[in-house]
Amino acid sequence: MEAQDAFMIVPQPFQYQGSKRALAPMILRFLPAKFQRLVEPFAGSAAMTIACAGRGRASRFWVNDLNKPLAELLNLIVNRPEELADEYAKLWKGEAAEAIEQFYTVRETFNRTQDPKLFLYLLARCIKGAVRYNADGLFNQSPDKRRLGTRPDTMRQSIIAASMLLRGKTIATSHDFRDVLAAVEKNDVVYMDPPYQGTSGDRDSRYLAGLSFDDFVTALDGLNSRGLRYAISYDGRTGEKRYGEPLPAYLNLSHLELEAGRSTQATLLGRDDQTIESLYLSPALASDIGVLPKVTRHHAGQAILV
Ligand SMILES: C[S@@+](CC[C@H](N)C(=O)[O-])C[C@H]1O[C@@H](n2cnc3c(N)ncnc32)[C@H](O)[C@@H]1O
């Protein structure tokens, strides 16, 4: 970890499954020192964007997510932080039984209205920030019965801090990732963290939308032919168990393995399995930052060739 990261407090208004908050400092080592705009087509909680803005690495940001209330929530955090914090304070309940009842009421209203302010409350209150959707696209995750969710004053501070980093520099949209990639420009750096690929054919209840492997590969090929700089968090492994279909060699990506720590499962079983997350760099990005196209593993600042 770089010295500046140890002292950096990066605001994260809501928890989100697959959030790259913890890994962001390591991923940022493989982006150029300074660049004009970071584009996140699969933004989720926008952890990379916030980390990048906090370190002054880019001057403009484009966050996008196909999940519309999520994209609208990001927009509210950036542009209407006080209003959002006020609404959260109104919804939040400090007493356990009341909080559980409130969760189900808000969830029912959210499923009818898709109001992003209600979505913030659900994300703060649901189990591990792990959103779940049923086959009809309705939010069906349960409340965390042991915690009450972020307290309103902490939420306000965090939303305002994120807004201060991003306001006037950021656009938030809700398009399919391909529409975003079509509008990417030469000076941009794109960071992609697509949804986890389950067994092929399975609907992933963890996100509102999934994506097809072939569409993703075609889009990457298109970016390569335009000579664009991009990085992808794509697959990984825990111990010897791999997940994610391999990206084709003809894309000529540099593959880095980042040690993300011990998996919760391994810790429970008393094993020492490391979770390794892959990061792929496009040929243009690798040549810009000087990474050779071969597999390297990174841990606490050192690169080990494997
Ligand atoms: C792994 S999460 C991103 C997590 C994010 N890196 C963070 O730190 O919070 C993937 C996101 O992609 C979004 N998504 C799924 N399919 C998409 C598509 N076709 N276009 C754009 N976004 C999509 C999902 O809604 C989800 O929020």
C-alpha cells in the first residue's frame, strides 16, 4: 500500500456487493498517474471513481450503471447531497422492531416507485448491502436484523464528502455499457467491473441485469481497435477454485493478479486460501504505464512474476 493510502479516508455512502473500495488503491497503481476522465460503465457504488477523485488522479468522471435507481442515487449524492441526507434521516429508525417494519414498508414502496432515495435506505439496511432481485426484477432482500444501518449523521457526512469530491466534474447515467463505450474518447481511461458470471444460463439475482460474455468480448475488441486505455476487474480465484470464463488471448490483455486477502469462507474453515482478483489492462493502457503483457501477481507493493 502506498504511504498516502494509509492516511486516506475515502467516503463511501453505501455498501454494495462486489464493491472495489478495499481493492481500489491497488487497482489505481495500474492507471496513469494523471489523466483527464475516468469512465466507469459498471459503476455500482462508484468506489473506483471516489478513490480516484480523492487522490486527484483524474479531473472528470462518468459513472454509469444499467440499474436506473442506482444511477439516479449516484446523481443525487453528487448534486443534491443535503436533500438526500434529509430524506435518509426521515426514513432511518433507531429502534430495532420499528426499523424492521420500516424496511418492509420502504421496500414495498420502492418496488412500486423506484425512488432512488428509498434505494439508499434499503442499501444501508439490507444484509451486507447485498441487493437481491426476484425474477420480476423486484428488490427482495431482507433487512439486517442485527444492525440499524448507517446513522443519519454519519450518512450525511459521507454523502457530503463524496459530493465535494465529485460535484461539477461528474455525470451519472443509466445506459447499457456498450452505449457508454461507444462514446468513450481518446484521453479517457475506462475502468470496468462487470457483474460476476455465474454458471452459464443462470440468472444472477445479485444484480438487476447481467451481460453476455460474447457481447462483452466484442465490445473489448472494439475498444482495442480504437486504441483506447481500459482496465477490467473480471475473474479471479480462491485457492485453486477459479471463476469467470477466460478472456480470449487475441485481446492481448496484460493480466495482473491482485491479492485481495483471505476469503470469508476460508477463514471460517481455518484454511489459508487467498482470494486473488484479476485485473486486465488493454494494450494501450499497458504500453502507457509500462506493464509488459504477461501475468504478474501483486501483493503489498511487490510484483511477483508467475
Ligand atoms: C460488480 S458490480 C460493480 C461494483 C463496483 N465496481 C463497485 O465498486 O461498487 C457490476 C454492476 O454492473 C451493473 N450492470 C450489469 N449489467 C450491465 C450492463 N449491461 N450495462 C451497464 N451496467 C450493468 C450492475 O447493475 C452492477 O451494479
